Amino acid sequence: MDLNQIFKQHFKAWVEDHADELKAEFKGKAISEIKFLSRAEAAEYLSVSLSTIDNYVRWGLLPKYKPKKGTFTRFKKEDLDNLLIKI
């Protein structure tokens, strides 16, 4: 099993473990109320490179979201703020 497969398995398990929490957090909120940022905007917000954003995701420090199949990856501003506290 390569590193990419291990990461996918770990991320899938994390999402499954936090599914109820994620559903509760989004319940009743309009999509416009949830502050999503693109990968580039997230990197700028944290003052890091794009590869650092990728590493944070790979290491499980930063969850990513894809609103619809085939759309670009997005990051919640709240998750970025929480990451700032951790690092």
C-alpha cells in the first residue's frame, strides 16, 4: 500500500468518524453563510505556500471539502483559524 492509499484510507476514516459532527455543523446554514476559501486563498490567509497547504491536508491537520463532484477543493475559514491555533 502506497502513501497516497494510506492517506485516503485515513481521511475516509476521519470523515466517517466525524460525519455526525459535520452534518450538525452545516445543518440549517445556507451555503453563503459558510466561509469557504480556495486553495490559493487558504495559502494566502495562512501566509504559507500552496505545497504547505497540501502537506497540512496530507498530514490530516486541515480538512478539505468538495461541494460537488468535479468542483475545486475548498477550505473552511473556521478550519484555517483552528489550524493557526495548533501550529
